[in-house]
Amino acid sequence: MEDAELRCTVAVEQPLPGGQAPRRRVMRDALVLLGRNELRQPVLRVVAGSGGATAAALSFVLAGEGVRLFTRFAGEGRAAVRVGPSGAQVLLSDCPPDTLRRFLRLLRVKVAAGQRGTPRVPRLLDRPPAAFAIISPLQERDLLRAPGRLRGGEAQGEPPVEVPRAERRPSARLSAEQEAVMGVVRSGKSIFFTGCAGEGPGGCHWLKPLGITTDLLLLSPLLQGTGKSFLLKKIVGSLPPKTTYATASTGVAACHIGGTTLHAFAGIGSGKAPLEQCIQLAERPGVRQHWLSCQHLIIDEISMVDGKFFDRLEAVARAVRKRDEPFGGIQLIICGDFLQLPPVCKANEEITFCFQAKSWRKCIHINMELTEVRRQTDKTFVSLLSAIRLGRCTEEVTRQLMQTADNRSERDGILATRLCTHKDDVEITNERRLQQLSGEVHVFEALDSDPMLVKLIDAQCPVGGRVELKLGAQVMLAKNLDVSQGLVNGARGVVVGFESEQKGLPKVRFLCGITQVIKREKWVFKGPSGVHLTRQQLPLKLAWAISIHKSQGMSLDCVEISLSRVFESGQAYVALSRARSLAGLRVLDFDPKVVRADPYVLQFYRQLRRHQLLTQDSLNDKEN
């Protein structure tokens, strides 16, 4: 019955005669229920406050032609229901977006089915007050016989309410381990999830030392499709938008989860200024409001966040929010893998990871590990990546990687993408290869919501403001278009033509076998003071070469890697783990010396694993 319940802010507007402003009643943290009365009519009930037995409640019968839905902003947690011919409206806001979508979908189908039913017998005057029972969940028969659409906001351009396509596919459901992560998030505890590739199937390992009130989770970083990105989006969709801030250490990673960079949220620059100055920066209008309204802070790609910056954030949070709890009482939802790319620092500076921050232990304490790997299905490759991740390069690993130099790097006119350690190499390679192609250059300029903030948009959007293509250009998708057909972020293709119409959109043949005209897509992300910025552009980027940093979060069909210029711990592992299989990987000039892992990170993970095993043994003993 969860789909029939919704907790959010509700405003009820009831029109008054004579053109007066409607009477408006606002109820925060209200419980909205969808049920039926004794005549089997759908009823929307709004219960104020905690929803206890004595709480005030308003009920609206959803019958007749006056019922309409307005759902354009459902993705932002807002919607409206016009409940009858009188024009009264129930305005829903600050709803967890995924929960709202399911609630509206249930409402739409049940109300539409009710409108098709036979007229009900009029109520007698001496009949007792209407009964109320929670409405039954959707059944397959409801969906099969549901008539088109309920008359509503779609008539004025409102989109239909649907559960996202990915959620309807059986393969996109959360695994038991991921459900465990969601359960901890819903409990309000602070969590960190990370992990390793290539572990065998296993369950959740819990650490619950006495006196600890927060949870630390370990999650495989290689989950893809229905993995980390999908799980993060499910977490974002399960939390109230007004109090949830999704951030990441890089703009591209933030864009993947519809958020902003951690630095943009914090508003304290590099955090290297004295604490009092950082607090003053965070007290500025707009920035201060973020800190005060935030109850759930999501941080992705935590490995690239400097530990000293994390400490500064924790101190600023307590000062601005005037609360002594760790991080000022904000729930932290942190993920990443410290064995991937480390924080960026100057040549002579010492790297400090977040787990080395002084405040880390009081914010994060308990571990849980998810062990399922989804990007790579080749067990040999999974084992190889596990060794590389830990900085181990045996003779067998070296032999397997050197053998890949003979792998075929071209299939159906699609070349392998070369991963480079330096972004200058990427730009030079792509520009030179594009110039070598004959034919006309087709230029596509982005449509940005605020041309004055182009630099900020460039930093967060995975595609540039200007995309130049030619016939034969090697490209990759920068957004999931159709996961079921293989048109996913990182999918490789080649431009085989352009439409003859005015827009001249490119036609791309992808390695998955599909040829498709690529249209503009929209990216939405938060700018200064919470303003939403957008970019509309082709979801394509040139793919002769891409930097290792920019490849994070991608699964590439065919990859060519030169590891001779690797300069950071974890960089070789990140590059190799972009490939889906050994067959799709070609490693040039391999040197085992480039495979290394930071010793402090290895020690951190060894301690986590030791604690997990001890705790799991203790739990098993209690069960026996």
C-alpha cells in the first residue's frame, strides 16, 4: 500500500464567491492518502501534522469530470490535483519525486477506472459518515484496461505521469544489497559506500559497535546501469527535494546525478582560508540558506575530495547551523572508491584522503559491502581488475594485459577510444583526427539557459557548448538514451550521415548495431543560489580520445590505453576498468611499474575488511 501514501507539504485552495482570492490552508509534513469511501469512490484524504488519531483531516471525493492532474513538475517533487467541479485544488510540494510519480500514477489509473464504472446509488440522508479504506495497489488488469489518460493538465501540455522506464524493467530493480543501502538512507543515518571490483557474490556485512549511531557502507564502484548511478538516482528520488542536495567532487559526476559540485554547494572556495573567513563566506545570502535547509547531503566520487577540505566543511556546517552534532546534524550519503583517482593537489603538497580527516570517524563509523559487479561479466577480467585495483601486478596479470596489444581495435568502422592521462593529449588528438577527415564540418551550438554562466555550465555538463562533426567522425554518447538497446553513456559509434532538413542532425551507427538520428538532449543542474541551469545540445562528443578523469562513470565498448604516462595511484585501474571486457581492451606499451595503489588507502581498506569479518563472525555466533 506504499504507493497510496505520500508525506509532503500540502496547500489546499478553495475558491470563494465574488472573485475573492481563494481560501488557502498550508499543512507541512502532511500525510496524503488515496482510498475509497463506502460507495467505492476514490477519495483523497489529507491528514495534518503527525497523522495521529486526533489530527485534522480533509477528504475530497475524486469523482466526476472536474478531476484534473497537473504534473509538469513531478520530477521536482511538485504536482496539483483539482478535486472537483468547485475548482478546489490540492497542491503537493517537497515530495520525494519517485514516490510522487508512483502515487500520481496510481491516482490516475484508479480515478480513470472509476469514471468508467456504473453510477453509484445516491447516499441516504441518514447514512453514517463515509467509511475510508486505503485503495488497492495497481494490478496488471488495471493497466490493461486503463482508458487512455485521465482528463487533466496534459490538455495544456502536461506530460503523463509514469514510473520511469528504467524502473519498469525487471532488470532495473534494486538488488537485495542495494535495497539494504536504501533502507539505511531512509532510516536517517549517515552512510559511506564504496568497495572493490571482482568480489564473489555475497551478502551485506554489518558493523554495529556499541554506542555508534551512524552507518558506513561499502559498495562496489563498478556497478553500472542498475548500479551506482542508478542507486544514487533512486536515493535522490526517495528524499524530499527541498532538503536534499546532491553533489560530487567534479562537475561531470555531479551532472550524472542531477546535482552540483560540492564546492559550489559549500560556497567557501578552496577552503584554505582561515576558518572564520570560511564561515563568513558560508554566511552569505543564498549560500547560508543552502546550509540551513540541507538535511541530506549526497557526495559522489569522494576519493577526489581533500581530507582537509572535508574537515573545513564539517566545522563550517556546525558554525552556520549552530548545532554541535557532527556536520551540524546533516545526514551524509557519501560514495566512491579511495582506490580510484585521488584528490588533485599541487606538486609539493601531500595528498590527504577524506578517511584521514579528523572529523571522518565521528561522522562515519559502520561498514557494509556490496559485492556484485555488473559492468564486467568476464570473470577473468574481474579478477585481473581486482589485482590491479590493489596495486598487484603478477606475471599472469602482466601477460594478459600485454596480450591485449594484439586485439583488433576496429569493428564496423568504429575505432577504439584512446584513454589519455593528460587532457592536452585528448584535445590535440581529436582536433587532428577531425581535420584529417574530408568533407564539410557541421557545427552544433548549445542552447544555454544563461549565456552569462557558460563557464559554470561547461564545468558541469558532459558535452561542450560547441560540437563539430564530420562524416566519419568517431563519437560516443554522453547520456543514456535507451539502455535496453545499448544506447548508454559511453556507447561508441561513427557518424554515417546528416539529415537533409534544416537542423541537419547527425546519423550515427553504434557498435551495438543500431543506427539512429541523434537529437538534442537537455541537461539540468543547479547554479548559484539554487537556480536551475540548462543546456540543450547533442549528447555526443568526439571519441578518438578521452581523458581518464573524464571517463569516470563510463563503460566503453572498445578502449585503447597507453599507460606509459600514468602519474597517479589508481589511474591505471580507473583506465582499465572503463572497458567491458578483455576483448574490448587494447593496452599499449604496458609497464607493470605504473600499477600502484596508495599504501594509506590499502591500510584503510584492510582495517575495514578486518572489522567486517570480526563482526560477521560475531553475528553468526549469536545466530547459532
